[in-house]
Amino acid sequence: MEDVEWRREGPTLAQQPPGPELVRRLADIDIDVLTEDELLEYLAAARSQAAWADSLQERAIGLFAARRRCPVTVPAAARKGSPKSTRSG
């Protein structure tokens, strides 16, 4: 018989939005005692959490890269059409 007690604690794992509460719930579950259906739900929730964490990391990487980006300035002498531009040839 399937143990459904864990589903009475609130939203099912599949319904729980990714974030700190889902992490806590996933960490607190003894996966060795889950039924196959429960294990599949656990896996789906863990994948959802991992995707959310990946999105946080990607956002942070983008922000870091944007902060480190140095504006490229072209010296006046090297600009196309600049009177000071010289070409060697």
C-alpha cells in the first residue's frame, strides 16, 4: 500500500515552487522509502529545483560579466576617416 502521508504536508513536491522551501523538503525526504510514483515526483521536483538554481547562476554570471566589461575605446588616430590616421603600406 502506498504511503500518502508525505502528501498531506501541504503542496506535493510537484506543486511546490522552486526555492528554499523545496530544497528543505527534498533534503528531509528519505528517498529509500519512496514508492516508484513518489520517487518520480521527487525526481521531477529535484530537476525543477536544479533548473531554478541554474537560472540563478546564469543571472549572476551575466551580471558579473556586465560589471567586468570594459568599454572599448578607439584612439582618435585609429578611427576611420580621422585626419591623424596613418596607414602603413
